Amino acid sequence: MSSGKYVKWDEPKVEHGAGPEEDALIHEIEQQINTCQNAVWAESRHAYSGTHVKSHAFLKGEFEILSGLPTELAQGMFAKPGKHNAAMRFSTETTAMIDDRVRQPRGIGLKVFEVEGEKLRNDGVDPKTQDFEFNSCPVLELANARTCRDIIALRLKHGGCPADLDGALKKRDDYEVQDGRNHIPAVNLLGQRQYGQAAFRWGDYVAKYALIPSPSQVSDKELSDKDSGHAFSEQLRNHFAKNGAEWDFQVQLLERSFFEKEPECVEDARINWPQKEYPFVTVAKLRIPAQESMMPARRVFWEDRLRLNPWDGLKVHLPLGSINRVRKGVYRASAVHRRKLNATFAVDCTSIDDIPDEKPIDEELKKAGVPIMA
């Protein structure tokens, strides 16, 4: 019988459900996401990832793992304190470009460099990075493979009519969770709390991640009709022109007392892990200095070439649960389709310097003898 305050990642009941039936559902979801990508391509003649289509900023900074962590927190890459280079992207989670004033989840993609250890990738490539993804909604309404397939099907069917979609969702017993994404205030991205949503291996244990902004960055002022539909990018660009920003990287360990009450809390990402009873704890700091937040070359590189996927990371931070198994297949299918439509290729960044800064395209053109137009 299992014991101990914290649940071990490899206990028999932590993960279940993988198999041929789930694999078939994942294949359906891959096709659904490609359909979403095709719709965006038809409008813009450019393909993006299946979700988090709209970018708001691309930034470089520092990720510092804190020293003196207790054993249960000093796990995996967090067992060794120190500073790492890092890069991040702000985005809106939806499958299409939407107005920033619309209430919807926003997200952050984070890549940490100089990360040693055995990776999940089996293609012989190790860029020595660890990727993290965050969303401003603390739980993931897509839950698991079956729920994900069903919800995306409804969105594709009723996407042109929000009222019809809402009516279809109201027929479900999880309507409150499904509707929650439509009520996340459109406040400055610098102050939004961000969550990893699904569960991950945390060395010996199981955890969820969060990225908590410095209190000085938090604002409850929501965008209004007076603001631009692209206000998030403008706010971030204005801020980082002169100022930096900081976040606490936190983890919430899965405790046995909660797991015994909610045995599906890893497999069903709709289940909230109560923060009051099981608080998040800071294990690292993310610091971003002042810089240009929307460099054209950096944007093109990140959106069209950069590879960001938690399934490329350390084995000790293995993504857990059905929705993470969905992500494994969907991310691959989305990336292949996007690069096929854009006639480009993926890049494994091994250094922060691989992500471009000022006008590298101009430099390449000059070397090739191509005149640069003003």
C-alpha cells in the first residue's frame, strides 16, 4: 500500500487510460487541429500552431533556480541551484486571431537553456533545454482525450455562432468549467497569473506549475472599447522599452490526502487542486530585462521555426495524464502541418543566441549582395 505525504509519480493509479481507444481519439484530435490551422491559413495565407495563434511579445531573460529548497522540491532540474538563460512568448490561447479585448485565456511559452539530464526525445537530439507552457485559466476544460475531441467538435460546428456553441455546451454536465474560459478578465498580461494546468512528473513526485507575477505588475484594469484590438502587444512593448519584469516559478505537489479524495486529478485536467489547502511554493525566479518585445526577426523565428514542446524535456519532468498524451500527438501533427503549409523547417535551439535579435535577415541579405530597401 502506498504511503507518504506526497504521491509518487509511478504509483499504479496515477496514470491510466492510455491504449488503442485513446490513441484513436488523439488521431481524431490531430485532424481537428489541422482543420483549425487550415481555417487560419485560408484567411491569412500563413499557418500557425493549432492553438495560441496570436503572439503579443517575444522576450529573453534569466531563470534562476533557488538554493536551499527542501528535498521534495529540489527535484529534477530544480535539484541544482543556479542561473539559466531563458526565452518566453506571450500569446492568446484561441485557435484563431481574436481581438485582445475579448475575454479568453492568455498564455506563456517558456524555454529554459543549459539544462542537463536524460531527455524524453528518442531521436538522438539533445538541445539541453526544458520547455514549459502556461495558461491564465488554472484548469483545462479539455480534460482528457474524449472530452477534448468532443469540445473541439462543438467549436468547429458552432464556431461561427457563439450563442449556438453556448447552447450546445449547456447540455453538458461540465458547462461551468467549459464556460469559465469566457470570463477571464482582459487585463495587462504582465499581471496575469499563469498555470501549467496539467500534471507533470516532479522527480519522485507529481506536481503542477504556476508562474506568478511580481505584485508591482498586477493591474485589475480591463481593456475597454477605447483600447486597441491589439492592446496587449502595445502594453508590453511600452513597458519593456524602459522596464523589466519578474515572476515566481511555483509548484504545487500532489498530496496523498487530496489524491485519495480525487483519484482522477491527474487524468482529468478539469479537476482543480485547491490552492488554499495545497499551496504553490516558489522554486525559481524568472527575470526579464528591458528590451524590444516585438522584434520582427524574433517573431518570425519563433512562430515559424522554433520548436517548443514539454515532451522534448527531461524524463524527470514527464508530462502526465490523458491531456498531456493528447498534446504529444497533437503538437507533432500541428508542427508538421504548419511547416508544410509555410514551406519551412523546425529548429532545435541549443543556445539563447539561436533566437535572433536585431535584423539578422538584413545581415544575411547584405552578405548575399542583395540591396536593402529603406
